[in-house]
Amino acid sequence: MIPATQTAHFIANRWVAPAGGGTIPVVDPSDGAVFAYVARGNAADIDAAVGAARAAHDGGDGPWGRFSALERGRLMMRMAQAIADNAEELARLECRDTGKPMKQARADAAAFARYFEYYAGACDKLHGDTLPYQRGYTVLTLREAHGVTGHIIPWNYPMQIFGRSVGAALAAGNACVVKPAEDACLSLLRFAELAAAAGLPAGALNIVTGFGHEAGAALSAHPGIDHISFTGSPATGSLVAQAAAVNHRPVTLELGGKSPQLVFADADLDAAVPVLVAAIVQNAGQTCSAGSRVLVEQSIHDEVVQRLAAAFAALRVGPGEADLDCGPIINARQRARVQGFIDQARGDGLEVAAAGTLAASAPSSGFYVVPTLFAHVPAAHRITQEEVFGPVLATASFRDDAEAVRLANGTPYGLVAGVWTRDGARQLRLARKLQAGQVFVNNYGAGGGVELPFGGVKHSGHGREKGFEALLGFTCVKTIALRHD
């Protein structure tokens, strides 16, 4: 395991000191204390990592590029097993790094292993086609790895987002350069060691830690990167896309959401309400797909708010290791931002239907925000239109299907949506009309859904991660036309 005092990047299966010699403090969000340091990477470090990745792939002739699909699959299965064998250690690292409750960190570690298991099994299932064409020709397509892919991983779910992005890229045969968030990267550095021990060739996976405006910007603009995958804010996503465009490189962008859940009068409220709460409280609301808006048919709006209020009032917030309902926000800057949304909504006179409580064990120096429920929130208000990225839930009412769809689609985002109704025709009708990359009917999230393609429309980004669809994005199609008579 990488010691807290070893501030190095992982390049070509070795710990490499940062070119600039700088470090970044790692802060525990639960108490605000510095407990480790990581390397502060720059353009020189990124260049070294890209060079290692290119040598590992080398147009399919490098030590990683020569792996057959079957060999990649077997190696990735060993990597999945290594994650499972070290799941508790990885979960504790992520709990300390992000402040999330241990039950969430353990679930993330299990999902991390599942991503590598899934993509291990998919390696030799990724193939091209033969195409009917003119007489005298045989035409076929090949799906080939891009070569070297860049991955910018956020701080909210380091293991899960690494798994769905890097796991798919490796399965497709790419060599990877990863820039994790400076706020939370310890679990990924530990995984790099596990991957090397499992037999991953040097250079196939490289991790450079650092700030986004330094290491992240250098990765996005590097001409040796063939594809970029980014998860984060729309503003930063635009910068990543602009930088990649200079080199004419494709990008996959997952940029957050303001996801609605539509609750109709015929819904099973006993089943719906716990899911509505969990969808905004999970990871202290720091989830791109958080169900941050609940739109309720007018006749049952007050009942749903009462049920939600009772649930919110029972929520407890505290340190990650206390394993309560909510942990802290990732850092002081984000805490101030989230609290600013709440304070503004209160100042604007919005109805606070309920709020959770801060546990006595929560240090005053931690970055805590109690879950807060607002009712009857106008469609134009800031907490309806903007991604708070905290445990803040807004409700509103609608009269009919048309108004429900208009309100649901009435933000710049389009990542996920939920529909709660027993009416089968309405389920399909609304699922088609909602502007979202995923629509869940009488559930939300489908238990994580490693197999389910994930991504957004509008300001939520483009491209798809997760499932087999992600493999397609990490390959390019080559057409071969053979004339034989």
C-alpha cells in the first residue's frame, strides 16, 4: 500500500516522483484535518505517463497491445479478484478520503470489482461485422482500440467511475492515463499497485495526481491522447472538449444532472418514498444522478411531502466511519456552496418542510450540511434549475401528464429521470417523452446497474459509459473491403 508520506505518481508500474516536486494535502472531510499528501503533477508528469502508455500499446505491437482479447479478459478477472480480496482496505481509504459512510464505501468497492468482472467477460465478445456489398467484394469491419485514452475522474465516486471508465478502456485494448481528483485518489493509487501485481504490463495503466488546471488541462490537450473521458461539471467539461478539439480527439462527457422523479396519484407510495429519500441522500447528495427534484401529482402532493418530511427529520449526519445516513461534503469550498443554496432558498421564503440532524459525534471542523427538504419550489428557482450537488430536495406539483413532462424537461440537464405510476401506458409514454439518458419506472438506479448504458443529453453531456455500450465508445471502426473477382 502507498504510505501517506510517499508522494509519487504511478507510471509504468513504478512510483515516480513529481517533476515539479510539489505535493497536495489530503483532507479528511469528517474533521477537516490533513492526514496525507499526494504528488502535484504537471505537464511534464503527464507527458511521461503518455509516453509510457504509448510504449505499452505501440499501435498494437507493445507489451499491452499484443495481448489477445482472451488474455485481456483473464487478466482483468484477476484484477477483479484483487479488488474483491482487498475490498475492505479500499473502502476504508475511500471513506477517509471522501467522508462517505462505510456502507456506501463498501458498496462502491463491490461495484468496482463488478465493473472489472463484467468487462473481463466482455473482452472477447467485442467484434466487428461482415457487410453485404457488391458482387466480387467481401467487406468487413474491425473494432480497434483508440490507442491511449485519458481519464479525468471526479472525487465523489473514485472507485466506481474509474471502474466504468478505465475498466471499459482496458477491456477494449487501450492503454490508460488517469488524472484523479486531488480531493480523493488514495483508493485508485492503491488499485494501481494491485493491478501491477496481477500482471498488468508496465504502461498499460498510469496515474498522475494533481490539480485540474495543471495536470488535468495538460492531459486534455496532450496530442498523444487518442480519446478523453471526463466526468464533472459542465463548465469544466467544455474546457476539456475545447482542448481535445485542437487535436481532433473524441470525448465522452458525463456532466451532472438535475434529475426529476415523477410521482402520480396511483403510485405505490410505501415503495416510492424510501427510494425518493435515498436518491438524494446517498453520498450526501454528491451524485450526478441524484434525484434532486420530486414532481408530484397535485392531489397527493401534500401527502408525499408529509411522508418525505418524516423521513428527512429522522436522517442523521456524521463522520464517514460512524456509518450514519449522511457523511460530510467533500471540502470546505463545496460545503459553502451547498449551504449557500439552502440559505438563499430560505431567504427567498421557500418552505422548509424538514431537515435532518447533525450527530453529536460530528466534529465542528468537519464539512457537514444537514439534508434539507423544500416544498412548493417554483420552476424558475435556482434550486430547481441548478445542480446543488448536496442533500437538498425540492418538490413541486403538477396537474396532468403534459405539465409533468414540461416541468421534468424544464432544466438544462438530462441525465436520469424516474416515473412512479401503475399505469402501463403512461409508463412507456412518459419514458419516451422525458429528456434523459436513463429513465427508471417504479425504481431509481436499478441497484447501480453496471450493465446499463449511462450518460446524458443537453448539458448532462454526451457519449455513454457502463454496459457493453461503453466498449463501443473506447474503440474505432475500421472498414476493410476485399475485391476478389
